[in-house]
Amino acid sequence: MTSIKKYAILHLLIVNLYDGDCALTKTKIKTMPKKQWGVHVNHCCAKHGCKYGDTNCPVVLYQVKQKFPCEECEHDDNMPIFLHDCDNCKFLGRFNTTFGNERYDLYACEQPYDEPTVFVARYGNDENEYMASSHNVYTENEHPLKEARKRYDSIKG
């Protein structure tokens, strides 16, 4: 867990336990009203910070998930474009193809108990905007799940 995430969790615990009054430092902790979250949800990034420099940004504090990748994430090929909240998945990189939706974030989700690894290709932020399979049945050269398996196999050796 990153130090930013640890700080955010601690911050939320303190705010929730003391209803905004931090007993540890005797200072008032301000939280942003939910009606002001919209602009932050659309433009801020949990990794790269608040676009507006707000220390109470709900995205940075993990109170809400960002809807879109920030400008820095979008230009970093080592960062996913789309939101994906499975803690077991390992990001394998982005993949651009002429197949289907053209842009995908590829993941490998290792399963417990010797179950086969599930490969995921996410093409949007909505809950159902992905494809996944543990089978190697794709014959198309540019199929994103075939590419995910290839990348995973090259990492595993």
C-alpha cells in the first residue's frame, strides 16, 4: 500500500471517528462537501494528485474513484487508461489494435488454488466494459486477450 493511500485511509478514519475534530492534533480537519466532488472526479488523479491543488481532494483521499485518467496518466504507457479495481490483477500494459474498441488495458489475474490465470482486456470505465478469459482460444493476431497471454507468458518466462 502506498504512503499516500495509507495517509488517505488514516485521514478518513480520523474524520469518521471524530466527526471532523481530530483528537490527536486538536485541529479541525476539513472535508469537501460531496456537491463539490464532481469537478475532482472528472479531472483529478489518485496517483498524480489534485489538478486544482486542493489538499482535501476526494480523489486523492480515496473517498471517490476518478472517472477518467488524468492528462499525465493518458500519456504514460505504463499506466492504465481505464479504471480497474481488482487488487489481484497485474497490469500488463496498454494495447492498441484494429480489433473491436482499438484501445485496451491488459491485465493478468492470477487465481488461487492452481486455477488458471484470467486475462482481462478493459476498454472503458463502466463496470461491464471489459472482456476476460482464462482459455487460449483466440486466433486473431490482434485480439487483446491473446496479446495479454503473450505478455504474461513473456514475463513468467
